[in-house]
Amino acid sequence: MMPLFIRLIRSEMMEILQMDYVRFAWAKGLNPARVYFLHAFKNTLLPVVTVGGVQVGTMLAYTILTESVFQWPGMGFLFLEAVNRVDTPLIIAYIIVVGLIFVVTNTIVDLIYTWVNPTVKLVGQKS
Amino acid sequence: MALLEVKDLQVEFPLGRKTLKALHGVSFSLEKGERLGIVGESGAGKSVAAFSILNLLTRPGRISAGEVRFEGRDLSKLSADEMRQIRGNRISMIFQDPMMTLNPVLTIGTQMIECLKAHRDISDKEAKELAIARLRDVMIPSPEKRMDSYPHELSGGMRQRVVIAIALLTDPSIIIADEPTTALDVTIQAEIMSLMLDLCKTNNVGLILITHDLAVVSQVTEKMIVMYAGRIVEQGETQDIINNPKHPYTRGLIKALPQENLPGARLNQIRGSMPSLDAIPVGCAFNPRCDFADENCCKNLPELAGPIAHQAACTKIDTLPEFTAVGARK
Ligand SMILES: Nc1ncnc2c1ncn2[C@@H]1O[C@H](COP(=O)(O)OP(=O)(O)OP(=O)(O)O)[C@@H](O)[C@H]1O
Ligand SMILES: [Mg+2]
């Protein structure tokens, strides 16, 4: 997951460093650390958070693969066993838990969104 | 000695195998509190000239020759730290598009206070008070509330006011404004322009105003420069140039103003368009579009000539017909 983020941040940064507001930050005479880490980096967080949320989901799905390949006793492995044994209650429980994790991570992503991107306002939140 | 002196400035963009030259030796100077206008068509090199003063050219652009002296110091010889103490502190910039110059994810307050704290040794509280005072100067209603706003919550005109407030924060000696009103609604252009003029006058700030609008130049500036294809083709006192332009290009520009034309008549225009940087004609760069060009113009490059108060780079100045405006000038 790390390489993906690094590449994403890199390409976003390249684009954002060309923006007028970064040039304006230089023109204000700020020190380079502030320009890079505050002005530019904060703007790259937006796509990173979006991709990050989706990645958590993908990671969860792939546990089935990793765990069965390496014979690790884990949730994915358990699920596979349950499918083999047609253990319906276990399958349902697994799906509910995974669904819950999805919902929770996406809610968290939405919350982080309002923090990194001030143009996004959740309904009911006072401006 | 002038406050700012630009001498024979040359800028080039190395692009792969070939190198594009954007400025071919531009010189001008600015005294304290003086206002200078730079006009010219799109691509003439006005922005490049402005950015090279603060050494903020976009890569791969670089200053290949010439010097920029500010208060007698050659800016190219300064260290990065010393240069930072000039940027935003002694010389500020205002950019063209206020929608793009403010960082969308930081509050107005943050963006103002950081500028002050970069150059002054003051507390957050003092910086905040100063910032609010400046916002009040640029006539932003309820400035205390605006400090916590994000740029997207303000209109274009308001944002440009904020940018002007930021430019004035540190009491600079020069403001470089690159088409500060071009991106705004026509109805607020005049308002912002007169606000800028007032603030520059009251604070005795020098102004380098880049614009397409000759009417604005004549109202705001004392001196002006006309640029064409990376060179100065005419320079001098604004009123002199507007009333009695010498270079055929300047004449074309003035004739193209709507108010120079009778209502209902076809607008005048300069035929053709500005050459691209890799296809600048030999001799006077303007020769293919000039009505008066002869053989000599296609061979030899004219130098700026005439008294300092009004110079033009045209070999045929003396033989050109008297300039007459078409319509009545206001
Ligand atoms: N980063 C760059 N790389 C290559 N060429 C560039 C770059 N920036 C500017 N130029 C060239 O330099 C020339 C002058 O551009 P500049 O932006 O100064 O024009 P301008 O007079 O400000 O025009 P406008 O009125 O449209 O703002 C143009 O021909 C442009 O193609
Ligand atoms: Mg420009």
C-alpha cells in the first residue's frame, strides 16, 4: 500500500507545486518547509484520503487470499472454511462484520474530508 | 540611485535541444513611490519580466544575463535567505487570478499571519491585529469574521482585496501587480484599481502595473513601458506616450482602443499576431505587421533612441506621419 501512496503523493505534489497559490506562497517569502509541507502537502491529502479509504476495503478482501495461501488462522481463513462447510450463520456473521468495517472506514474518510477540504461541509455542521 | 534598477535583463527557457529566449535585454528603473506601467500583447514577456525581478520564474526559465538591483544590491548575488527577506517583505506581488492565488485549504487569517511572522518578530496576537487592520484598509466588511473564512467563501473581488491586503501587510517599498484586475468582473475592476492606487499613494509604495488596459495605465502610472516580443519598443512618461506615441506598435495599440473609434464604426486592429518565441523575425520584430516597414527594418534591429523621457525603438521615428487619434479622446 505504501508504494501506491508514495506515487500518488508524488504525482499530486508535482502538479500542485505548479499552482499559482504555491507561487504566491514563495512570493510571500515563506520558508521552503512551510511552502512544501503546509501549502502544497495539505492539498495533496485530498486524493490520498479518498484512495486510502478504498484501500482499506481492498486490504480486507485480500486477507482471504493471504491467509489461505500461508495457512494463517484468521478471519479470511475462517470465512473460507465456513464456505466449504456451508456454515451459513458464520458466513452471514462474517459479511455483517466486514460490511460494518466498510461503513465505519468510509464514515471516517468522510470526516477526515471535512478537515482537509474546507469546501466540503457535512449537513448540519455550522459554518 | 533608483530604488529598483533592471539592467539589460535576459531570460531564457531551455526546452530540450532548443532554447527559447523570452526577454532580450529589458531595462527600466523605478524610484521610490513611483508608478510604472508595462503594456503589450499576450506573450510579449510582461509576466516573465515581473517574475524575474523576484527570481520566481517557473522552471526551466532562468535569467541568462543582466541584473536586477534593489536598493543598490544585486539580487542575483543574495543567498536564499536574504532573497526571502525581500520577497513579500520589501517587494510584494499581486497575481492575475484571485481565484488561484489564495490557498483553498487555509483560512485567510492563516495566510495573512504567516506572511507577517515570516518577516517580523511579532506575536500571533499582534500579527492578527495588523492583519485585521489591513483587511479594513482594503474595505472588507467585518474583517474579524473574514479571518476565519476560507477563500471559497469570498467573491472574486473580495479575494483580490485580500491579496492586496497581504501584499501591503509588511509595508513593502514596491508592489508588482501582474494584471490585477483582468480576471475580475468589469464592474469591480475600476473599484479595485482605484483602491490600489489610493493605497499605494497613501503608503508611498512604488507600483509596477502590468496590464492590457491603456486607459488604466494612463490614469494610474507616471511612466510606462511598451513591450513587444521580449523587447521594450517604447518607454517614457505615460502622458507623453499616450498623447504622442512614436512607435508604430504603440500607435496601433492606442488606435485599437474602443473609445478611439466612432460609435458603430469597425474597431481598428493591428493586423497579424505576435510571433512565437522561436520565430521572431530578423531585424525589427514588428516588421511583418508594420505599415511603414522597409528593407532596413527587416535587416537591422533598432535600438531605443530619443530623450530619456520618451524613447522608441524604431528607425523611422522622424519620417512617420504625425499621430492623430481617430475619435475624440476623453
Ligand atoms: N514556463 C515556460 N516555458 C516556456 N516558455 C514560457 C514559459 N513561460 C513563459 N514562456 C514564454 O515566454 C513568453 C512571454 O510570456 P509571458 O507570460 O511573459 O507573456 P505576457 O506578456 O505576460 O502575456 P499575457 O498578457 O498573456 O500575460 C511567451 O511566449 C511564453 O510562451
Ligand atoms: Mg502575463
